[in-house]
Amino acid sequence: MTAAVISDTHHKHQYLNIPDTDMIICCGDFSHSKDGFHDFLNWYANLPQKHKILVAGNHDGTAEEYGYEKTFKICKDLGVIYLQDTFVEIEGTKIYGSPWTVTYLDWHFMDSDVNLAKKWEKIPDDINILITHGPEYGVLDFANTQHIGSVTLGDRLDQLKDLKFHLFGHVHVGYGMKGQYDDGYISINAAMKDGDGEYKREVPIIYF
């Protein structure tokens, strides 16, 4: 199975060149307003991929305002799987999604790194693909002269022995891939917005 991975589209999804895959995964920050939220969902739902998975991010205030149940239903009615500290199994692959990041300014789905440890405890031990909006500390997370990822997320990742991919965004300048299969798992920062505010990056594809 193949999956295209995107994040941090920030209302500019129409500029993306989405490859032909079985699945598409969005790691959050797709909207800034209710209109943008619904516009993205309508676009996302009409993509040709059989499976469409969505996680919110710190700019997706509408998802936080609506709450999990309402957001889940809106997405389900459109054929989109919304994950918020929940998981889904698709053709034998276990996928978990969470929107949380370490507190920075006054955005959404944020908490202290200490408190986030309680969120990460919910991740099943046997998960194969983990989707979070933000990175773990020290992995594709360097911005503004410092690492801004979650230390407690990194601690939890070390415990996930069946993990193959950790997918995220949040840190625009951290776009890229790190790791390899025989060294545990592959980390992918799929932020589509680059440092110049452009949306010309290649959409990553994972194979599983």
C-alpha cells in the first residue's frame, strides 16, 4: 500500500501536486477559519485516494471548537477518517493520530511537554504508523535557533517496537526524512509550506 503525506497546507492545498496513491494522510494545519476548514474537507474528500486520514494541528481551531465527536461526524459523512487521540486499522496496518504540540503562543491543541506525556500514553504499543502534528525533540524540529519538538513524545516513540513511520509537520523548515527501516522507524516532516511561504515541495510517499 502507498500513502501520500501532507501537512501545513494553510489554505493553499490547491497548489499541491498530489501523487496517485492508495491513501492520503494530512498531519494538520490545513485551515485558519471555519470557511477554510470546510473548504479543505470538501477538497480532501474529492481526492481519488481510497483512504483519507486527517489529524488537526495548532492552527485548526475549528476542529477544537467543534470537538472530537462533531468533527469526526463531519469527516465521516465526507468519507474522511478523523483521528484525535484515536486509531484506525486499515488492511492490517494500525494507524494512530494526535493533534497535540508543545505550547507556543496561544494556539490550539497545545499543552506543556510534561502534560503531553499523558496524551502519548494513549498511543497503543503495537501501532505501525503514528501521525502527530508536531515532531519529537531533536528530529526535523529545528526552528528559530532551537529544537521545538516534544521530549516526552520521543520517550514514547522509543517504546513503540512495531512502529514503521512517524509522520508530522508543524516545523516548516524541518521538511524532510530521517531514519531507516532497519533502525526502527522513519520520521517524515511533510510540511508543505516552505521558509519562503511557497508550496512547491514534493509530497512524500510512504510504502507499507
